[in-house]
Amino acid sequence: MPREKVVKIWDEREVVYSPKRWRYLWEKRENALKIMERLKDFDPVLYGSVARGDVRKDSDIDIFIPIRVPSYLIELALEGLVRRRKIVMATPWHLIKGVIEIDEETSVTFPLLEPTDRELEFYRWGGAIDIWGVKTKERVPGVNKKLILILPTEKGHIEREVMGREPEVAKILGVSVDIVTERVHVLTRRDSIGRTGIYLNEEVPDWMSFEEALKIIADRDPNVRRKVRERGDI
């Protein structure tokens, strides 16, 4: 999928969803709920466009577990659904995460080290709801990759530009102004230099646990090793 660029809009605009777009949303929500039910002991959240509602046919279903738990418990809960396993890290300063891909559009992400409050704010920034929110068809505000604030309405959503409204956006999302200014900086810089900036994206063999794979990576990579030492042993 082509990388989305930051765009500017004048003040705000309203988007009214077609019946087809509503159908895409509720179908993706139904698929997400099946996965989240399996993971209910780990407080899973659905985040991104499927939480906000501004989906397209090819929108991903992204589920995040906000607490650190042994990876084998997550894999047991997803038994029979695991297609691919990866360890990812956006930059040397970001959270190290395990990713389990269910299918081409669905993935479950979880922290391999204890997450900070700032790292958890990232998911509220994009819009996140818990399993009850999915069941009750709740939709939440969040910011997309184009740096547009999505505000759900009964007919669709309203779009507002984030840049220049950082304090307002932080208040609406219930996050710190720091995370808003950080994301604005990261996404605008990415557009200017043309890089996505992912530092680590390594597949985990079927016969190896996520924790074992992370130890091997830490042994060879000083940035990963430093992060592991900062957060405690794996």
C-alpha cells in the first residue's frame, strides 16, 4: 500500500459515509471482536481507522495488548490463527514489540518490555477502544497518518487539521501535548526525507519464542541491548 502523506485542509470538513463504507466498518469490527474475545484476559484494544470508523476496503485491523505478558500465553489464546511472527521497533528510542499476523489485514501487537505511559499514549493518539467499545459499536476520535484529526459523527466524521491545534487535539484525545508535537514532528519529517524510519523488523522462527529471539537480537545490537537493560531483563 502506498505510504500516506500529510495533507492540509481548510479549517474542517465533514465526510458522510456511503452504505458500502459502513458495511466495511462493521465487517472489520466483527472480525476484530472474534480475535479480541480470544485475548480478553489481556485487555486488548482495537486502534486506528477501525476504532475511529474512517475505514476503506483495504484498512488493516490492528489490535494491541497494552500490558506485558509472556508471549506464549498470547500464542495459546490465538492457537490455530498465527500466520507470521515478528519483532519490531520503530526507532532505537521506541518500544520493542511482538507482532502476530493473523491474515493479510489483521495483526496483534504486544510489548516485549514494560511500556511507558508515553508509549501507550501512541495508541490513544490514533484512536483506541476496548472490547466493550467494539461490542457497543463505539467510535472514538483519533489522528490518521495524514495528520488529520478524525471526529466521528452519526453520518460519518469531521476532519480537522492537527498542525496549529496541538493543545486542542491533545485535550480531545486525552493525551499529552508532548505526544502530539512528537507525532507531528515525526510524520512531517518523514514526508520531507521520504523514509518510514523503522529500525527493527525481524521474523521470529516457529520454533523460537519471542523472548528468546529478543535475547539473540540484544546480544548483537547495542541499541536493543540498552533498551532491554533500561526496562529490566526479558
